[in-house]
Amino acid sequence: MKNIWFPYTQMKNMTPPLHIDRGEGVYLYTKDEKKLIDTVSSWWSTIHGYNNLEINNAIKDQIDKGSHMMLGGLVHDPVIKFSKKLASILPKDLDHCFFSDSGSVGVEVALKMAVQYFSNQGMKKTKFISYKDSYHGDTWKAMEVGDDPDYHKAFKGNNTPSNFYVTPDNINELEEVLKNNSKEIAGFIVEPILQGAGGFKIHSREYLKKARILCDKYDILFIFDEVATGFGRTGNLFVADEDLVPDIIILGKALTGGYLGHAVTVANDKVYYEFYSDSVDDSFMHGPTFMGNPLACAAGLKSIEIFQRENYIEKIKNIETILNRLKEIKHPMIKEIRVIGGCGCIEVYDNKILKGFKEYCYENGIWNRTFLNFAYLMPPYIITEKELSHVINTFKRWFCDVNKDVL
Ligand SMILES: Cc1ncc(COP(=O)(O)O)c(C=O)c1O
């Protein structure tokens, strides 16, 4: 293992990671056959759990026809069908799909699109607005629109200061920034409703609707980063819907059912047609090698088919009801318990109370990974009531029995 450099980790004193042999449904199996409920869906992506036979077969069928073909000058059935499907499930004219290989790159694509949308019209607008404590990925510009020192403090100050960070749900603050700076701002990028890595914070939909109006008023693009929220996490297929339509949306993580790294940045007509002209200079000059990869598209198509056929929205409602039981946990160290859709989070005042929690979960047959002051759950949607109740009872015992005297 000494050749692997692990993410977000001090390698010198890293606790050895669990060695996983295989995944099956909601379970991960370690090499020594410990069976663990995965409560974080492998970084919020494996919404159908592991080893889903239908998705496996969709990928296998496609492998026999070709595992990769470039999109530059070539096209193939999986990408044609997948983009058509995405356009049909996304609201209004969010119809123009630009694929890439990860959520961070999908964000980069959206930001570049926004800047060029204006430069194609002869305007120089290069700055962005985003939320305080936002997280949009780890690549350079995604880090810059992010405001998460826990992840990116080594780079803060090295970035060009081309961003404004606003307090979520404060519409007056947003308007103030726009009033004074809109001539240089290309877009407002948000993790709509649910801020993930910034601390599982839940915000209002009404604010987003007002922000939509302001973005139009001040001629800036509204960008939804639904890499984490997309495909049901907040209880709806997407936060974007017929009443709340961004100009650009980014999807990733669960886009392929968590099978393969892929993302898509989808633009509306307004954005797309600023690039569509007789001039080659107006073209969007971006093209990841693996964009529209046929295996990823085949997995994604099957994933959406299952999501719709098996009525996952109903499943997520049930998960939300059960997750709400987290709120019965009382402990003076708990600051707040938040639940929305398929996401539940316990925020504590001091993370000393979470020390040993991962190991306690492990002993109880659960894979969970806290970070900072948050113990959170984002399980695969196939989790049963019995399995999720076991998880919640384990969380409860940790606070109310094992640590009842920790203050
Ligand atoms: C809201 C949001 N945007 C972007 C990303 C980056 O996605 P990726 O890790 O696939 O690059 C993440 C990852 O957690 C995310 O939560």
C-alpha cells in the first residue's frame, strides 16, 4: 500500500484504511469478511448500492462493443441516448449536455462556459459569486469559487481574488454585491438547498427563486452545482425544476449510479446559442479525453431507468422519515441535527465526542466516516428500514450510552 497516496489524509500517521474485498447491495465486505452497511454511498455516489446486476450487464454489453471512443469527430449510441434522456428529465430548456470526467471538471466547464458566454458578446465578466463555506471540488478554479478553508487553506491567498462569497438565504446581501459589481460578474454558483462538504447546511428554496430573478436583472448566469444534490439526495430528482431553472446545471457522483467517474454540465438555450455562430472563435474549446465515455453513459442510462421504474422518490421519502429519528438523540455536545431527503447530519460542538465513532460503527457492522464536527448519513437508496434503523440506533447509543457523560 505504500505506493498509494490517499486523499485528505496525513500519510505519516494515517489509520490504515479498511481493505475491501467486494460490495453487494448496501454492504461492503472487508478482506476478512466483515460485513458493513455503507452509510456514505462511497462519497454519495452509489445510490443503488453495489453490484447491481442490471447496471453490471449494461456495462458488460457495452464493453463488448467498445469501452471508449472519443467524442471529437465521433459519436455513439450510448451518448446519444444518455444526453437525450438527461435533457428529458431536466426542466425546461436545460438541453445541451457537455460531458466530463468528474464533478470538479464539470464545475470548471460551467465556469468557463459562463465567462465565454459573455466574452462571445464582447463583455469581460470573469468573477463569480458563491456561498460562504461552499465546496465545488478540488481543481483550481473550483477551489477558488469554493470557500472551504478546511480543504483548501494551503491555496488560499494564492488564488486571484475573483470571487464574492455571500451568506446563503440573505437576499439583500446578494443584491448589494450585484448592484456594485455586476459588470464584472459572470455567474452565481450555488449548491442549491443542501450545502454538502461545507457542513450539510440546509437552505431555502424561496431564496433561490428570488436569486433567479436577481441574476436575470443584473445579467449574470445562475449555476446550480448539483453534483451532490442531483438524483434524489434532497428528496426531489433535482433541486432544479420547472419553477426554478438555472442557466447551467452540473451533475456528477450518482450520474452513473456511482459506477464510473463522470459528470455533465448542461446549459440552457440562452447559453448554448451564444456559442452557436458562424465564427470558430465562438466555439467552446474544451474536450476531456473521456467525455461521454460509452460505459459511463450505459451505466447512467440504466441508473436513471431503475431510479424511475422503482420509484426512488418514494424510497427517499421513507428514508427521510426514518432519518428524522436522529432528532430523538439528545446530548449537550450536539449543536444541531439536520435532515433532508436522503441526508442526515449531526453537528457537534466539539469533535472530541466523535473520536472513536468510526471504530464503534465498525464494531456494529457500519461503515461511516465523520469529518470535522459532522457525523452524517447519505446511504444508498436501497437501504431497508431495518438496516437504517440499526444505523440510527447505533448513532443513538454512541451519544446516549457510550458517551453520555462526555461534556
Ligand atoms: C457540490 C460538489 N461539487 C463538486 C464536487 C466535486 O466532485 P468530484 O469529487 O467528482 O470532482 C463535489 C464533491 O464532493 C461536490 O460535493
